[in-house]
Amino acid sequence: MTSTPLATTARPLTLWVQGLTDNELVGWIVGSIVEPLLIVAAILVAASITIRLIRRALRRVIDRAKDPRALMPAGFLAGDSNKATPEELRVHQARREQRAEALGTLAQSVIRVVVWGFAILTALGTVGINLAPLIAGAGILGVAIGFGAQDIVKDFLSGVIMLVEDQFGVGDVIDAGEATGVVEEVSLRTTRIRALDGTVWHVPNGSISRVGNMTQEWSRMVIDVGVAYETDVDQAIELLHGVLERFQQRPEVQEQLLGEPMEIWGVNDLADSSVAIRVVAKTVPGQQWALGRLFRQVVKQELDAAGVEIPYPQRTVWHRTVAGDPPLPGVATSGD
């Protein structure tokens, strides 16, 4: 009875071991188990090294994009740097760095998926799995999944477009419809927003139909200072001019202002109980709220010291009595 020789794969290591040992069992073990595992391990190591090399190259590209001396495509850095003030240049540079990091993170994620996907397919082919039916089945499955995963594809493309167009980035305060807060992360599918009360919103990129960015390039503090109707408006505005001059001399205020001095736009509203005088300031992105809180505190102190009344809601009540009713003590009445 003759024994059937064990089938082995003619690979260099297998042939070398067979020639060295002249043992079919050893040759089969090396050709069917040891050498394929070594090749798979080599493929995975090569994929890992490739990703590291690409990540290092991307890091160099990102660092170059952050360098203000580097030439970048038109539109990458908003605004005219030749006309910008030092404060505006500092803000633009921070924005440039933020955008470069976001695009670099996106590129790393895409490259990681592509490299590992190719490595896994190559490894499967190495261990003897026929990839033709697998790829054909994956194609059919991909079409089926594609119809059911249109929202995921939409989210991915929307995320890429938002980053490329620089609609917002990590650290921006945005209004994305139902969610308003600080952007903590922009991934391939969702944008993570943390609201003022600490709530974390995970918003699919494809569902963001409009975005209001409150901290892009620069922000504006807008405050309406209310004075009583009995107050001389011209004197109140003149008083506010003095308040602004002293307020802008503070070092902490100068750090938050951007380029232009604070302005008084004049009477903005004739409200129920007050005359509103609007004060505005161009600030570093995101500093309009802190500057506004400080300004309200200073205005309250200055107006109190000057004897200018900051009104509160008031209502005049007329009490009307019917003939024959006893009058209320201390209350003016009017009859029919």
C-alpha cells in the first residue's frame, strides 16, 4: 500500500526545509502552517510600518501647513494677511493650526482603513483563501449595504466637506440647530458638541443643514445698556464714552480686544422701561462672553457712581372704582 504524499506549497522556505530534511511531514507543516503564518505576520508588520511612515509624513505636512511662512492653497487661511493686525494674525495662525490638525486627523483615519484593508485581503490570500468569490460576494454585499447605509456615506462626505471648507473646527462654539456648544471632536461620521450645561451631543454630519459659527476668525461683544427715560441720552452716551476709554486701558481687556476699539452705536431700542444704548467690541474668538460680563459689572458701578438710573421693569396701575364703593385709603381713584 502506497502512501499519498502530502501536498505542500512550493515557497522558498518550504523548498529549503524539504531539501534539508527530506521529510514530507516536516515539509507539509512548514509549507502549510509555519511559512503562511510567517508571511501573514510579515504582512501585518509591513502594514504597521507603512502606517507609521505615512503618519510621520503626514505630520511633516501638517507642521508645514502650520508654518505661517509656508505657501498654502488659496482659501486655506482666511483674510488678507498683509492688512491684518498682529492680533488678527495671531488668531488666523491659531485657526490655521486647528484646521491643519483636523484635516490631518481625517487623512490618517482614511489611510489607516485603506492600508489595513489591503493587508487583511493579502493575508487571506496568503493562507489559501480564494479571494475571487469573497470579493464578488463583498461587492454584492457592498451594493446591498450601500442602499441601507446611504446616511453613513452622506455623513462621511459631509464631514469631509465641512473640514475642507473650514465651516468649523475643534474648539469653535457653533449653533448646529438643536445642538449648540463647543465642538470637541469632528470624526468621519459625527460631530461631538458639548453644550453649556455639560450635555454632549453627537450630531451626524449629514444632518447638519446649517451651522452658525460664533468663534470663527473673530467675535463681537454686543451689549445694550439701558437707562431710564428721564435720563438725558446725550449725557448718558458721553458718560459711556468715558467708561469705554477707562475700560479699554485694562491689560486683561486689551488681551481680549481684537484690532478695533470698542464703539457706541447709539440708541438701539426704546423699550418698555428703558432706552437701550448699544455698545459693541470686536474680540478674540470666544472671548465676547467673558468681556461682556466684565463690562456689565464695570458699567453698573460707573453708572451708579454717576447717579444714572439703570431701570427695572415698571408698571403703572390705575384702580377704578364703581360709584358707591368705599375709596381705598391712599389710592387715587377715578369714577365713571
